[in-house]
Amino acid sequence: MLNELLLALARWLDTHAWSTALHESYYMYAWIETTHVLTIMVFLGMLFIIDLRMLGLAFTSVPASRVAARLDKPMMIGFAVMIATGVTLYYAIPVRTTQSIWFRIKVVLLIAAGVNAWLFRRRMQASVGTWDMDPKPPQPIRWGAGASLLLWAGVVMTGRAIAYDWFDCHKQQSTFVYWAAGCVDELAALGESVGEGS
């Protein structure tokens, strides 16, 4: 049911003239993709420095709250532009992106990273006064920072893999991959062939 809804939305977006024009443009798509990659670097650069401080692996002589406060604004600007350009890239190629198993994993990791960031920030703000100058923050803070590094590394790797067609719907795949990638038409064809064979 969810796969059908997502594919219907993607096909509707694909009917828009702007979606086609953006995908077929000679320069605009490349500029947006470049901006997306550059702002990922800004966002993750700031985030990784904060996470390394929260792990007690870098800048241990600087108060943790100062590191977070100094880097928070450029990090959030990078995040906002990264999301805006990411949504635009999706709009340019909605059907193939919706049916990319890598894109789906990336979205799950993004949601998990967002939940982790929200919990991490709450935990940090509630307790920073008790360990701000400690070279090694408390274990819950370190766990959150470690999870952040792993989740965002996964987001970057799966995002990069979207460009490859290893598990695209037009290729012969297992039923599980067809389901996981949202290959609605291929799954329906499999069901029909099974019905005809019985």
C-alpha cells in the first residue's frame, strides 16, 4: 500500500514540466547537485567536530558548550541548504529516486539521525553544566555522538550509491528487492506469472 502511494506521488511529480526541465537542463541540475554536496561538507564538517569533542577525541581543552555554540549556526545553515537542494534533486528525478533501495535506506537513516540529534541535544543541554570542562563527556553523550557519526556516514554512503543501478527495478531482482525498492509494477507482474503458472 505504501509503495503504491509513494510511486503514485512520484509519477504525479514527474508530470510537472519543471521536474522534466530541471532533469534535462544542461547546467541547473549539476549546479544544484554541486551545492548539495558542498553543503553536506559544511554541515558534516561542523557536526563531526562537535561529535569528536563530545566523544572526548578532539578539542578536549575547549569547553564542550563553546564548541557546540560556535559551530551550531554554520552547521544549521548547511543543513537547511542541504535539505532544500536534496528535495529539489528528488523533484527532478522522482520515479527512479522513489524506487531506489539506496534512497529508501538513506531516508530511514536520515530519520534515525534526526531523532538521535534531537535526543542528543536535549541530553546535552540538560547536563552540560556538570561536565562542560571535562575532557571526556559522560557515556550517554559519547553514545549519542558515536551514533551520530555512524548514522551520517551511512547517509553519505547510501546517498552516493543512489547514482548506481545495481538494484533498479528494470533489472531482474529477487522479490524482496522488488518490494524493498518499491518496484510495484514488477511485483504485480511476478504475481500474475505465479497465478498463471498455478
